[in-house]
Amino acid sequence: MSGTPSDKKADRKTRVTVLVALAANLVIAAAKAVGGLMAGSPALLSEAAHSVADSLNEVFLLAALRRSRRPADRRHPFGYGKERFFWSLLAAVGIFVMGGCFSFFQGFEALRNGAEEKLSGYVAGLIVLAVAFLAEGASLLRALHQVHQQGGRGGLRDPALRTVVAEDGTAVLGVTLAAVGMALHMVTGEVVWEASASFAIGALLVFVAFHLGREARDQLIGEAADPEAARRIRSLLEAQPEIDSVEALFTMKTGLDTALVAARVDLVPGMDSERVEEVAVRIKRSVANSVPEADQIFLDITDRPAEEARESPAATGERGGA
């Protein structure tokens, strides 16, 4: 499914947000790397690796936005919506490997070999971090503004936008940790402060990567649709006069705003096959109109014999609420 006009408009806004973050991270990564080499600062070099990882992740997210909207075809009859989750998983792996692991490496190297103190380099490094803080903060504000426009926490359903918010928020905190570590090293002459800042940045990145990766994994392996949507579908089915009972209801996200719905229902007895077909078509149309994310709807319909219906709890008024 290629998406509705409103979905495409939201994608365009997300693409702009990702491009803003990419541009900021590319410039900041270069500045941090130069400042880190000038200062011999492990914390600043850790932040440079963090920005490089974020830049690569933004490329992944741009790929996700483009590829996930491709229409369904014979090989992928339910569309390519889950590509959004796949590329988000790669972004989480990138944060873990390129950002978190390198930060831990820089921290261990600083403790083992020490770091040469250069006052002018440290001043330059702190200036770089101040600029990075402003740039990352501006990118974060842009992402948060889009989240607000798309319904607050509901806007974070989009893994691309959620990843940008997580990256920018982590970057602002990481820059703060690096600046504190550099300042304490410069004042005390103890490299342990910068090493600790590198470890803290690494732990922060691993934490964020774990949570982003877990969410992408859940969606890739077949996460159920929103509970509220499932509740509306069940209520709608149970309200149909031709349905005696809803035996089972299954939902699965097939994309950011699409879901597969499969229901096993028992019809009231005495309906002929033509009537059953008409009822099935009408029910599926009602579900699709009431729950827009229900992109694919399958009904497993059972027309129970009259004798069985008379003996069932539903027929004798003993049916409990689900």
C-alpha cells in the first residue's frame, strides 16, 4: 500500500526532519573529530563517533521512508511497510556498534595511556561542543515540533521520527557529558574524568540502541495492532445482528499505519450461502470504514446448525462478556 495523501504529507515532514538531523550531524562530526584530535580528548572523539553513527543512521531512515511506501506486488502481497522497522533496526545496531562500542574503547584507552593536556586544544574543543549543543538542540526542537503536530506521543509511532528524537536527545545529553568531562580534566589534570564521560556516553548509547532495537524487533516479528483498534473491531463485530459470537480476533501490523485483521466468527443459524456472502462483504466494509488501519481483512465464517445454536450458552442467555 503506497499510503494516503495525509500519510505522504507526514512522510515528507519526517524526511525534512531527518535531512535536518543529517546535515547537522555531518557538520558536527567533522568539527568534533578535529577538536578531539587537537585537544587529545577521548570524550570529544567519542562524541565524534556518536555523530558519525547518527549520520549513517539518518541515511538508513531516509531509505526506510522511501522503500516502505512501495505498493504491494506478487512477492510481497501485504506491501513493504515493515521495511520501516527493518531500517530502524539497522539504525539501532549502528548506534550500538559505532557509537556505544567506540565510546567504551575511547574510555579504556584514556585510562590505559592517559591523554596529553593542551589548554588551547581544550578551549577549542569546548567551543566545538557548545556549537554542537546548539545545532543538536535545534534539530531536537524540530523533531519534537513534528511529534507535537502529529499528536504528541502518537507521533512517535513512526520509527524514523522516534529514532531521530532519540538520537538528538541522546546527542544533547552526550555533548553535555563530554563538556563536563573535558572541563574537569582541564581543571584537575585527571584523565579519569574524561574517561568517565566516555563510559557514560557509551552506556547512554547502548541503552538507547537497546530500546530502539527492541521496538523494531517487536514490530518485525509481528506485533499486534493498537489495542484500542482491536477493541473497536471486536465491538463492531459483536454488534452485527448476523454474528452470534466472535470466537477469535487476530491483528498484526504490516506497516506504520496498516494492519492485517483476521477474525473467526459464528453466524446466527438459518442463513443461506448467498446471504452469508453478502453479510461478509458488508462486515468487512464496515470494519475498513471504522478502522482505517485495517488494510487487509479476513473473516473465517461458521454458520452453525440450529440444533447446536439452541444448545449453546448464547442461545440460552448464559453467554459471558468477553
